[in-house]
Amino acid sequence: MAWMPVRRWTKRVYVSILDKNMKNVNSNGMDLKKRDAVLSAARDTFLRYGYKRVTMKDLAEAAGISRPALYLVFSGKEEVFKGVYEHWVKETLAQIESKTAPLKTPDERLRVAFELWTVRPFEMTLASSEVSELLECTFGFAQESVKQGYRSFEKILVPILKSHVMFQGSRMKISAEKTAHVLSSAVRGFKVSARDAADLRSLIKDLLILALSDR
């Protein structure tokens, strides 16, 4: 996303992209489009160099603004990184909703949802040491953002699960909400044990069969 200068700065309130219930964050004069542009530039910089090597000066230069201007919006590199992660969650959830909407069966929609949310990021960590480092940092100081991200992902899974025949009537002994939480939690563990992306896909496929089979 290209950086677009504006002539007048206006005070805006940034609503968290993860959940409407999360606390609003004051953007200290930067409008949302410009904030998104800064986060987009920061994302590209982190993906290229990892987290540890990047400085606030690097992030400011990538965004086309001064370092003092960046500090007006973000208290430090950790805050920028959290913003990048939340921005990624927003984009990924929107993509999941877009890609799953035209699919005919709940099983297809679930597989695509997990492909976008779990498998693709997993592939990136295997292909890049910088991305692997970013993942470690995410769980290191962005744990609350990660938890909220997974809660938002589970909210997308719930209506898909409710449309499944297993949730019609009283055939399932646990709710769609609980099933969504169990599925997302199990898949997080799969990323630790999976040998590669193909193995992860296979584990997810077997999990969905096990969870949604008519036993």
C-alpha cells in the first residue's frame, strides 16, 4: 500500500479490528487510512528482516514519516508489531469470509478456513527464518492479541458448524461454540507436531472427520 500524504491531521479513534468489545485506541492524530499504510509498511519490513533487526527508525522510513511522528502513534516497536498482527487478523478473517461464502458444504468451508488461518502462515514459517522469529515474538509479547484473534476466528467457525447436519436437532452433545474452540485449540497443537504443510493439512482433515462424523 502506497503512503499518501495529507494536508491536515485530524484526531481519530481507532477501533480494534479484532473485536468490538476490545478497548478503543486513540490514534493521536493519524487517520485510519494512514495508520493502515504505516502497518502495511511495517509488515513488509518485519517479514523481510525479522523483528530483532528492525528499529523504529527503519519502520518510520519504510512508512515515509519521521520517527517522532511514528512515536506519536506507537509507543515502541512492540506496539507497532501488535498493530501489524491485528491488521493481519483483520485481513485474514475478511478473506476467510469471502472465500468460504460461495462454497456449498460446511466441510469445504471449514477446510478453506483452516487453510487460510493455519496452513498458509505455517508454510511461511517453514520457508523463512524471519517469519519464524516473528511467530516467536507474537507469542512472547502479543499474547492477548493472539487470544483475541483466535476468539474472532472461532466466531467465524460457529455459523459454519451450525449449518452442518451434525448440529441439526440434538445429534451433537456439545455446542457449535465449544466445538469451534476445541477445533482451533487442537490445530494450534498440530502446528508444533506437523512435519510440513501436507502433514498439517492431513491432521486437520482427520480432525474434522473425527469431530463431525456421525457416530
